[in-house]
Amino acid sequence: MSKVFEYYRQLAGAFGPSGREDAVRERIGGIAGAFCDDITTDALGNLICRRRGAGKKVLAAAHMDSTGMVATHIDRKGFLRFAAVGGLFKGDLINIQVRFENGTRGVVSYEEKTPFKDVGIEHMFLDIGAGNREEAEKRVRIGDFAVFDAPSFEQDGVLCGPYLDNRIGCAALLLAMEQLPETVENDLYFVFTVQEEVGLRGAGAAAFGVLPDYAIAVDVTDTGDLPKHKYPMDCHMGGGAAVKVLDRSVICSPEVRDVLEASAKELGLHTQREILQVGGTDTAALQKTGAGIRAGALSIPTRYIHSPSEMCAVSDVEAAAAILARAMQAF
Ligand code: CO
Ligand code: ZN
């Protein structure tokens, strides 16, 4: 088992939809303690791990939260209705298992009278096997959050499982922290942010607390390597870490992009350039903090993002960690 998979399994096993990141934060804090000088948690729940140095302030960020569901209604028969927390695709939801924070399990199904092409989340329900409303209410309250309960595997250098977005980015930050030398020149902040999936809500506050000179977000990105893909994208799984040029939320600082690419080159690592035509990342929130921060991003090419079976290459995660560790010291 690779170290990447080991960290991923530890972090993905923790319950952590947006706004409910406590369990993930606890696990990351438990690992990070050995590699940094101090750890703080801010009012929103962002975890800030610092390696002290006298030079430039450089911040790396990965979001801890995942997409999820929230219970909105329980009917007489004990079936639950739910709303999405973050972006969910209906095709990923049918007949999958979910779990609530208190361990209650259930399966998602839909009203069969609705033609499948017209099915939306409003036609879906969650079955926890309860006989009626009273029984269901003993297990779940309106406002309780749930996440996918899905298996994961590592096979021939590829990882698959739920919530690679973005526990794999968190794992990359931890792996980068481990690689730092005994003493560092720059003042380094490894920040694990909250509520990215619902609109980049945590990263800006975390960055404001630090006001770094440079910021780098680490997250997953789409790939263009699937059969008959919807749009061309020059980024493929196993092709190396991706250096973001832009996405829908941000145009990255060329200076940060250049430092990332130069660091990779010094390490003999191939990178890809990422242009993501849908979606955004914490990079946008970091960039707009305070009077503005030079920000860029390193991405892990990932297939089936936001599904219970996301897939990425171990080598891309290892490369991202190595590039991040070097780049943070290079500014
Ligand atoms: Co996401
Ligand atoms: Zn993400």
C-alpha cells in the first residue's frame, strides 16, 4: 500500500461534508502535529499548520470538506427527502449507500413513476429501512448531513474511491510537510480549509488570518482522457501534476505558475498545464483576500469527480507533494 493510499484512507474514512469538517480536521491535526511548529483552528474551522521561517510568507491550501446531502423531510412511511450540499450529479446517486454522522446507513432511490430522464434530486428519497416516521426520527433529524458510503481500492498505481476531492489534496499537503528540511527559510503555512464545495467559503478567511505573499491551492481537476469526452482537455490521469493556468473562478498569477513549473523541472518531474472550463477552486478566494495575493494551483488529474468512485494516479499525487514542498521554499 502506498503512503498516498494510506493517508487517503485515513482521511476519506472521516465524516466531512461542507460545514461538518471536524472529524477530518482531527485526523489531519493528529498527523500534522509531528511536522510543524504550531497548529491553530480559526472560527470557521480552518486548520492552519505553520512551519516557522524568517522569509516570505507562503501558504498552501487544500479543502477538507466534501459534497454531501442534508435531510430536509421525513414522510409518514419513514422515507427521507434530501437536498444536495455542493454539486451532486443525479446519475451518481441512484442505489448508492450513504451514511449519517451518527452511523445511520441508507440507500438513495427515486420515484419510479417519474421518467428517468426527468428525475431530479426532488424525485429522490433516502431509505434507511425505517417502518414509519417515528422510527426514522429516532435515527435521523431534519438538518442531519450524510455522505457516500463507498469502498476504495489501490491497483497498479491507481486509486479509486469517494472524496479524492479533496482528501487527496490534503494528503499531498501532509506529504509535502514531511519532505521539508530541518530548518526552512520561508514562513510556511499549510492550511486545510472548510466549505469549498459550497462556494469557496473558508479559504478567504484563512488566508486573511495569514496574509501571505504567495498562495497555492491543491485540489483535484478534470481530465480529458475518457472516451468521447465532452470537451477537449490536455490533462490526463498519470500524466503528472497539473499546474493551473485558469478555471472558471480564477486566472492564476504567472509568477506562481512559473515557480511551480520551475520547481518541477528541477526535480525532473513532468507537469501538465490545466485549463478547467467548468468549476472553480479555493485559488479564487485566496487571490481576492485582503489587498490581493499572488495565487496559483497544483491539481491532481481525477476522473469521475464528485461521484462515489473518483479515480487518480498515485504518481500524480506524489509529484504534486514534491513540487509543492520545493516551490514553497523557492519564492
Ligand atoms: Co469538488
Ligand atoms: Zn475540490
